[in-house]
Amino acid sequence: MNNIDFGKFNKKIKIENIIKSIICGLSSGIIVDALLVILFKLLALSNFIWLHIIITLLLGTGFTFLFLKYVFIPKDKAIAKRLDKDAALEERVKTMVEFKNDESLLANLQRQDAQQKLEETPIEKFKMRFSFSNFILSILALIALPIAILVPSRKINPAATVTDSSSSESNPESESPSEESSPSENPSDGGSEGQDGDGSGEQNDEERDQQIQDAIDDMKQDVDNTQKPDEQTKEDLKDKLDDLKDNLQNANDQEETDQAIDQSKEDIDQTIDDQITKDEIGEALQKHDPTSQVGEDVAAGDSEQTKDSLDEMRDSLKDKTGDELQDAMDSISDSINDALEESGVNPEDSLYQAFKNLADNLDKIDPNSDSAQQEIDDAFEQAKEEISDALDKQQELEDLKDTLDQKLDDLKEQLDNQDGQEGEDQDGDGQEGDGQEGDGQEGEDNQDDSDSSSSGEGSGSGSGDIQYASDDLIYDPATGNYVTYGELLNYYYSQALDGIENGNIPDDLATLIEQYFNSLYYDDGNENN
Amino acid sequence: MENEKQIALFSEAIQKIELEIKKDVVGQEEVVENILIAIISGGNVLLEGIPGVGKTRLVRSLGKVLNLPFSRIQFTPDLMPSDVTGTNIIEKDETGKMKLSFQKGPIFSNIILADEINRATPKTQSAMLEAMQEHKVTVANVSHQMAEPFFVLATENPIEQDGTYPLPEAQLDRFMFKLIMTFPSTDELKSIVNMTQITLDETATAVIDGDTLLQMREITKKIPVIEDILDYTMNLVASTHPEIDGNATAKKYLRFGASPRAAQALITGAKVRALMHGKYNVSYDDINALAYPSLRHRIRINYDAISDHLDTDKVIDLLIKENQKNKK
């Protein structure tokens, strides 16, 4: 606002400008944040909604102040024009503004007249106005946000970045060939892409997959190595491990990897816990006097101690006959049956079955029979065997659970470390990876090696750290062109064979050379020959 | 130097004048207002109207209200310039010697009604117009100043065109306004008849005098006009010229446009009008209202306008509409 006092309209004018500033400020903040969302997505950074809300609010506030201070500064002349128009004051206010410094009598009278008319004008006559540009900015903000949300995130495919980032290496020529096999061998940087821990040439898909496969296979082996658990349980666990493998291979980032492993752990633990019933049965048995000691030992999972408890229980029946024996046996069997019912365990459970068999066997024994004691001994022997067997199985399952949990945690850590390393070496600076050169060819894949010819590149031999498909493009320094790996390999192989044929090379060396080249042809369905 | 009291009395005086004139002239409010504007502005008016609408009565009444001497000159084809301006006559002085003495003509008055000016010869018209322009008459190389305020209201008879000498454009341009007195409505006609049955004399009384009128003229000169309105006015006048690019209406309907005097008339008249209406500033409405009397005698429509049944006022309408985009 400049110098003129527009009386009661001042406040309305200020409010209008504040509203305009807020609309434009917030709209600008939203547009800028929408651009940030798109940028985050392109850079594969996490887009936390709370972060963007804060950014929008901060930007919006900042822009609002800027608009209020520098853009929507109400100018006297503009306000005067609007007042004259809205209130039909016949250019009184404009004249007052233009002649504000005129101190003549008529100018003063004019001012007084204008002020009086302003006073008489109801404030409602002055209409708040919002320009077309305010409206456009708001529309842009409303459009920008959904667009930003709908833009797909850039997924980091570890395998793809090997050649992708390498193609963005310093050599501009690297951009010309086809995308899928963008020349991963950039001679200027020693063709370092695809090497371990190298962001650009990071660990490729196969290596990671192999690592996952190895871990899964190891865990499956652990499952198979258990003896007591039944086959169905083992199959369930192995299925879950297969599911984990699939999930890990499809995971796009660390977060998804961790989520897959955590979920798998949960599933595996649940599967195993469903098989472990000693706690429920043990606790239920403890509630009854005749079986309390046995229950305690069962809950502890100690099969030896459980056997001893069963022996004690059996011994308590010795030297009893007739009704006394019957009562004692009934007491034991009733306690067992009640406890089993209270435990809520599936009747098909082996431990459940073992105790149930004991109770049933005791019920069948005629206390007055001569062979009662023998039958009691047999029943308890059977029970001891079955119960300890069941306990051992459950213990084995618990151990398996611990083992698998540990191995899953280890796998998680390994994969997290590798993902972290991937991010560090995006520039593909040619760190040498395992078996990079692998073959005695130049084998120098560091960046300093500017003349690293293709001979040392993309060897991918043996260790399999760098695997090239036959149609991956490789820079051929001899011709200065990019050729497929298969073509180049064939060329060098034929050169080698010619050399062998025409030169004086010992047979064993010739064999070695042939074997070497043969090793370069990997069986992945993309054999070069 | 104006003072607040004089300024405050201005509007009051104008209202009184209008009320007094209403006693003698029925209707014609716009004509009366514009005549007052012209008088206060120091301009002259060309009045067009059929006989009997009250032109002479209006001017006579005006003279009474303003307490200014009034004279009427009936222009005829045989009217000589000296009949207007006056002439030297030979007379004997006290000693018996012959001397020339200037006998003032009817033009030596404050308010002149030059009736049917288009009936006089161009020579006689020139004598009249010289006096209008310069407020003095030169006879035998001797200049005789007119009394101030000096106001000429010339009339043209639109009916009788035979044997007339229409004023050339250059002469028309000297009139500040051209006003048209239309035939009164039936109610107004009834009022006229009833009034004149009582008396044919003007009954208006004096309200102000010539000095007050001159003071009012000085006051109105100082009414502020903002730049936007000045620009708007200049653009309006410029838009009457068909030779200027961008003037679509003028190109289509006008033969020639208004002179700079039109702009002067508009601004000067608008200031008076503003004060008459109780304002201390000129508005766009003032300019638009005075566009018709200021421009209608300064522009000439062409055959396209005639064939489109447009008269001068309708073309001015179009010019005003075209010029709205220049409003800031």
C-alpha cells in the first residue's frame, strides 16, 4: 500500500492480497514439490509423504511471503480505479490519488469530497477480485500433483545398471549402440563395469540370484537333515523357502528384500510353532497332581527327564492291587485325558497321541489280572518311547527354527550389504571384481587403463563375476566400432586357432588355449557358436 | 483567488439559474445546462432548432437571470457587416466641426442571439465571427473591445435551405457547442401554452451578475483532471479522423474529423459540468456527455453513414463505444 488512506477499505484490500498470496504461494509450493516428487522418483529415492507435506508447507509459506511482499503490493492507482468502478464514484478516488500532493483549495475540496463518498459507500460494494493468473496457477497445481503421483518410479534393476551406467561413462561413443547391451566395455575406463561392488558394474542379477539360491538350498538342506519332523512339515518349510527365493529375486530394493525375508521368517516360525505342542500339553499336565511332574518335564522339552518322570509314575503303581491299583490308574489316565482336552492341541499331534495312548492303555488294564503289572510296564515303556520321540521331534523343530532364523538374518545382512555397495559405485569406476580378467588377458580393468582393449574386458571368465550375453556390445579398439561379444569372441578364437595351426605351439599349450576359449562360451542358452 | 465560499456557492448558483430559467423555458434541460456550461466556459453556442421552440426566449431569459444585457440580431441576406458591428457616422461636435463617431452595433452586448446566421452573407457572417473569436470589432482600423462576459448564441434554421449560406467548417469550429432544440413533448407543449396564456414576458429574475460569472469561470479552470481522462479525451478526438490508422468507425463513416478545439471544448466544458454536478473532478461521464455538443458540428458524415441511416450523433455513439478500450 502506498500513501493513500482508503479508510475502511484498507482492511478488505489487505485481506484480498493475503488470500491471493496464499493461493499463489501454496500453488507454487505444490508445483515445486510435484517436481521434486518426480525427481525423487527418477533418482529412485524414497518419497515419504510426510517429507513432501513438510516441503510443500515450507515452500508454500515462503512463496506466500514473497508474493505478499513483492507481487501483490496494492498500488494506490489500481485500488482507486477499482473503488471508482465498484462504487460508481466517477473517478473521485483516482483524482484524489493523482492529486495527492496538490495543496490547492480545489484539490483539498476534491479530496474531502472523495473521502466523504468513500465513507458513504458500503464496504460490500468493493468486490474482492482474483485474477486469471491466480486461477491458472491453482489449476496447474491441481494438475501437477496427480501427474507427479502417477509418474512411475524408476526401478533399480541391479543387472540392468551394469550396462546402463557403463554406457553413461565418459566415452560418448558408448551411447550410440543399442540400449540393452550398451557398451559395457568402455575402453577409456578399462571396462570396469559390472564388477563386484561397483555401482554401475555392480553385482549382476545372476550373482545375487546365485547367492540367494545357495542360501535357500542350504536352508532346505537343513530341513532335509532333520529326522524327526514329518515329511509334510518338511515340504511346507521347503515351499516357504522357495517362495522366499522368488520374492527375493523379484525384490527391487533393500526395503522389499527385508520385507520378504521378515515375512518368510514369520511364516517359517509359524509353521514350526504349529508343530510344537509340548508347552501346551506340558502346562496342562502340570495342572493335575498325578501328572504334574511329567508335565513339567514335557514343557521343558527334556525327553530324558520325562522318561524318568514316567518311570516314577509307573513306580507309583507298583505294589498296588485291586481297587487301589484301579484308582491309581484311573487317576493317571483321567488326568492325562483332562489335560489333553484342556491343552487344545490337535489330537493328531504325535505328543498328544503318545499321552493318549498311555491313558487308553492304562484304562484297558485289568487291575486284578496277573499280568497287570506287566501290562503297566509295557504301557509305560511304549509311552516313554513315543513321548520322547515326540519331544525329540519337537526339539529338533525348535533347533531347526533357530537355525533357519539365523540363516535368514545372515542372508538379509548379506543382501543389504550388497545393495549398499551397489549404490556406492554407480560411476562404474572400474573397480576390479573377482575374476574380472580371469583369463590372463590384459586383465586390467581399472580406470587407469585407458587402452584396455577388449581383450581384457568382459572376460567374465571362470568366476562368472562378469557375464556377457553373446549379443552384448563391446568396444573393439581394432576397428573402433562396437561389436557383439559373441562376434568378438569368435574373432579372437579364430585368430587363436589360426595361430595354433600356423605356429609352433606345443600341444599342451594349444590345448590350454582351446580350453580357455571354450570356457568363455558359457552355457546360458546364448552360446556363441 | 477562489475561496471556499465561492466554490460552495457555485452549485447553488447554478441550481438557482436553472430554476429561474425553468420559469420561462419549459423542458430543454439539457440545452439549458449546456448553454450554461458554454457561458461559464467562455465559449459560444450554435443552436439548431425549428422556429418557435423558444430559442429567443431562452436567450432573453438567460440574459435576465445573468443580469446581462441581451441583444438579438436577425440575420437576413441583406444584412451588412456594419449592421452587426456598427459603423462610423458623421456628427457635429460642440464647436460645429464634423467628426466621425463610432456607433456601436447590436453586437456590443453581453449576450447576443444571432438568429438564422446562415441567412446572412459570408461577409456579414465573418464580421460576426470575428467578434465572437476575438471579442473585439475593428472598424476603420479602430478596435472596439467587447464587454465581458461575451456570449453569442447563433441559430441555424434547419428547414429553409434555399438562399442560405451555410457556415463553413472553419467557422463552425469556433462554436464551442452545437445544441439541438427539439420539438417539445405534448406535456411540455401544454405547459408552454398554459404559461404563455398568462404572459408572454419572461418572468425570470436575476440570480448572478457578470462579475460572478467571470469568477465562476476562473474557478472551473482549476478543477483537476487526471491523466487518464485527458488521454481518453485526446483519443476520442483523434478517433474522429479517418486518415489515422486504427480508426475503424471514422474510416467507415466520416469525411473529416474534429479539430483540436474539440478537445479544448471537451475539457473546459467537462470541468464546468463536474462542478455543476457537485463534483470537484472530471469523470469519464462528463466527457462522454459533452462529446455530442462538442463534436457534432466538427465532424462530417459520409454517404456510407447516410446509407446506413446513421446521423452524426449515432456516429458519435459508435466513436464513444470504440474508444471505451482507452479507458484506464
